[in-house]
Amino acid sequence: MSSTTQLLLPTVKEALNHHPEQIAQLAEELHPADMADIVNELETAEAKTFLRALNEETVTAVLEHVKQEKQIHLFSSIAQRSTSRALLIAEAMSPDDAADMFGILPARLRMQLLADMTKSAPDQARDIKKLLSYEEDSCGGLMTTAFVALQADMSISESIDHVRNNAEEMETVYQAYAVDPKGTLLGVISLSDLVTARAGRSIDTILNPYVITVEASQDQEIAAQTMAKYDLLSLPVVDKNHKIIGIITIDDVLDVVEEEATEDAQKMGAIDPLEAPYMDASIWELVRARAPWLIALFLAGIATASVLESYHDASLLPAMVVWFLPLIISSGGNSGSQSATLVIRAMALGKATASDATKVLAREVAVGAILGLLLAAVGVARIGLTETTRSGAMMLVMGGAVFVVVVVGALVGSGIPFLLQKLKVDPAVSSTPFIASVLDVAGLVIYFEIASLFL
């Protein structure tokens, strides 16, 4: 909860209970995002009363910032009370926000509203239906159809008038797109170039023909990477014939970046990605997201126990071999987890691809060797400084085992993400707990084999 919400929430609740007419006046002084925070904290009945006190334009702005689950519940309640008010709110939304909301409305209500909107606002209804036809995680599902398109043969003065007359309906006017009569994208024009050009010139004389685009069917993560690479505020989306069908704006990409980072972080923690924010997820959803991986990791732990059991001669080794067992296997797990984290993040940012696999593995082996030597030196010093463990043979075992385990850990941690990518599996699922469990088994085998050799 933000400090603004904490400060205003008691005042809002007091107004709802005793002076509802003050809500509209209070809303005039607040940003829609702050009002949405307040709505998120209110009980459902209070939130409904709050929205009833606002006009349709303000309700639209607030709902665009409200948590999705509550947004659907409140909008559905508005539609049940007054279909005409719900239509006015939906029609005032930007096409992409309206499509996102309509996509999770109950099917019956969605069909009814779209049918009514087809009569009252056919263009808006067409745009929403078009956006709903794309996959949710695709560029088409992320884009908006509210962009400025200018015919290439339009004059500068005509173009400025067009932008001025349609600005309120557009997602952004900082960039306009030049098209031919068939809608094929010819170039991009910045607002600054448009307003500073001589009135007698035409659009085709000032457009920039080198336009970065994405196709509607591509994954939205590609759009995020493209906009970050080229520092774009908006990105045109085209079809297979290079006709512009929408644009993706920076505010939507920021949401994608947050969603993807959250999803990757959860996967790396051995958790199936949650469909809702943590505080909104039910106990059962949390259990369902965590149980499969915990069971898998538990089975991996059983494999570790089986390795221990298989070494019948381990009991004949000196007791101090067992003392240092946790140290050895944790070194491999930690090394592998570090490598996996770095490689997976580099892959997510497009900085490491399948063609870089050999180079990455070589780098990680080199880094692992250096780190292995450092840790081996620390381990050997620990054995040498304590009288009860001081033994030349044990120093060799400790130094050799730590070095090999750390190098193997770096190799496995960096190699598994590339293997999963080749198998068309998200590399992020190679979670750090999973890699640590694999390396626990490898570490045991390496340690006992070296111990058996020298002791």
C-alpha cells in the first residue's frame, strides 16, 4: 500500500459511510492510479459505492489501473446494474485495455456487450474482436489499434490537422506512421519533425523509411527486447504483408518486462509461475505451484541417499570424510546455481544464444577452475589448521574434490539451460534447487571416489 493510499483510505471510508457526495470532489484531486490503489484496498461493497459516485470517464481511468480480478468483478457489477453505463466505460477505454478486460469476462456478458457495442460503437467493437483473436502472450495481444496513420501523399498541414482532431483517441501522438492506400507501412514520422516541417511539403518527403517492426504472431518478449535495444517509445506491429495493424507502447512493454522477470524468478526458485500476484493467490494455488517441484526435488534427494547407500566401503573411510561431506556437495550446488543464474539471465536478455554455447561453457569451466582453486585452498587450510583433521592425504582429498566439484558445478549449471533451449523448453525451468540437487549426487560420487583413491 502506498503512502498516499494509507493517508487517504480512512478519509475515503469516512466519506463513503457518511458523505458519499464528497467522493467525486475528492477524486478530482487524485491521479487515477492513486484512486485505483484505494479501490484495491476497499471492501467490494465499498468499492462499488466509490465507483458509483464517479462519472464514466473517471471510472474508466480508475478501472484501467485496478487489479485484474477486482476489475472484472466491479465491471461485471456495473454491467448488471446498467448495460448502458458499462458500454460507455468500455468504449472510453483504449482498445488494448478493453480487449484485456473483455478477454476474461464471463463469456455470456462478453458476447452481450460486444453485440451492443457493435451497434453503438462499431469501430471499437471491431478493434476489440480483432485484438481478442490474438494469443495473449503475442505481440498482437499486446498491441493497441489506436495509432496515428497518415497517407504518404498528405500535406504537412493536413497531417497536423489530422493529428489534432484525433489526438484524444490515440494511444500516443509522438510518432505517426506513413502508409499507402492499402495500409502498407512506408515509414515513421516523429511529432517534432511533423510540426517543424514546412507546410507545403508532403509526408513522403519527411518520413523515415527505416522502421523497426514486429509481426503480430511473435512473442511479446521479442517486442520488449526490440524496444529496449533500439530505445523506442512505440513499436509498430505488422502482418505478413507489412501492413501496419497496431503499435506497442512503452507502458505496455514495462508490464511485460515485470511479468517475464517475475515468471523467470519463480521458475528459478522451482515454482510454477503464479497466474495472480502472490497476495491475491489462494492457498491452493500456492500449493499447486510449489508441490510438483518439491516432489521432484524430494525424489532427487532420495537419489542422493541411494548414492550414499551404494558406497558400502564408506564406513571404512576415516570419520572426518563424513565431517566434510556437506562442505563438498554445497560447493558444487552453489557453483552450479551461480552459473545457471548468470546464463539464464543472459539468455533471457538475448545476450547469449545457442551459437554461444561452446564459448559460454569454456568460460564457465575457466571461471570454475579458478574458483575451485580458491575454495580448495581454503578447505586445505581448514584441515591443516586443526590437529584432529591434519592429514596430508585428507588435504589431497579435500583439495581435489572441491576443485573438481566446483568445475563440474559450473559446467552443469551453464550447460543445462542450453540443453533445455535445444529441447524447446524454457531455460528458466532449470531452477537453482534442481541444479543443486543434481550436483549433490555428482558431488557425492566425486568425493567418495577421490577419498577411496587416497584414503
